[in-house]
Amino acid sequence: MILGKVVGNVWATRKEEGLTGLKLLVVKPIDYYDDRPLNSFVATDSVGAGIGDTVLVVKGSSARKTIEKDNAPIDASIIGIIDEIEIDKNIELK
């Protein structure tokens, strides 16, 4: 799973039929231990997220399981809106 911030909306009047009716949002991943920029990506949203929300995202085959369309061409899906995150940067990473 990936933590990210919703930074935009995507509107597409022409798209693959399997994407019809799905809300698409631009997500910027968050890495609390590394300050290098990460590439943003588009994710479907079924939990009502919006710009500025911190979200939990799944990618790959797990993303397709979050909607009721089995063969939709989906690679990322927002599965939760985060209320609060607690990070302890004093924990040593190996």
C-alpha cells in the first residue's frame, strides 16, 4: 500500500469503456523518510477523496478488486482517506 496526497482531478470524455463511471484522481506519493520527489500517478476513487486529502492507495491486481468491474484497466485505486499519521523518525531503518 502507498500513502499519498491527492493533488488533482482527471476528466476524460473519451476513455476505455471499463473506466466509465469511475472517478479519477492524481496522487502524489509520500515518503516520510526520503525527501526525493516521487512520480505522481492516476488512481480510481470509490471512497470520496478530494484534492488535499491524504489517502491510502493499492496498486496492481489489488486495485481492480476494489471496484465491481472485473476487467477494468485499473492499476491504482484509493482505498481509504487518512485521518492522522504518526511517524517516529528516530527508529533506525536497516
